[in-house]
Amino acid sequence: ARCRLLRKQNNPPSTMASKAAIEAVRKEVFGHLPVLNIRTGHQVLKKPVVGPYLAKYYMEPMEKSARKAWRTFGYMPPYTTEQQERRLLKNEKLRQKGKGPPKKGAGKRATKGK
């Protein structure tokens, strides 16, 4: 008789939650999706969003706003980009050596027939 009582006590009680209920609660608490054998894209969605931070990091080039000012005020403000300044300095040094770009209309093609 005692053996039967032990067997009945070892059986899980009927108040235990089902496996599906445990999965649902675990999903709510830990934020995990149930294991499926299909691709859901959840791994990509978990990653933090990067786009707005990158857009904020790189400022809009000053050249655009300078051109807008030129259109609105009718004159070009004395503004050059770093790239333009570098190019002008390089051309100036090359001209001093005699190796700079030719003046407008004095290129190889223009002097070819002469």
C-alpha cells in the first residue's frame, strides 16, 4: 500500500503549467521567440539601428549651403572647399615648375594643327 502512495506522490500534479504555457511566459520575460525551423529575420532586427547615427555623424557639406546663399543673395561668398584649395595650391606649384595645366584654349588639341 505504501508503494502505491509513493507512486502517486511522484507523479507531477495537474497544476503544473504545460510546455506551451512555459514557452509563452519565457518569451514575455526574456524576449525570445520560440524555436522555429524557419528564418524569421529576428537576429537582424535585434541589432541596434545605425542609420540615423551615421547620418548625424557626417555633416552636410558646406558647399551646398554656400551655393544656396549665392542663389538667394545674388553674389558668391568668398568660400572654397578644402578640396578646391588643395587643387589650386597643387596647380600653382606645378605651374612654377612649368608642368601645370595649360590655360584655356591653349591645350594640345588647339595647337595640333598649327
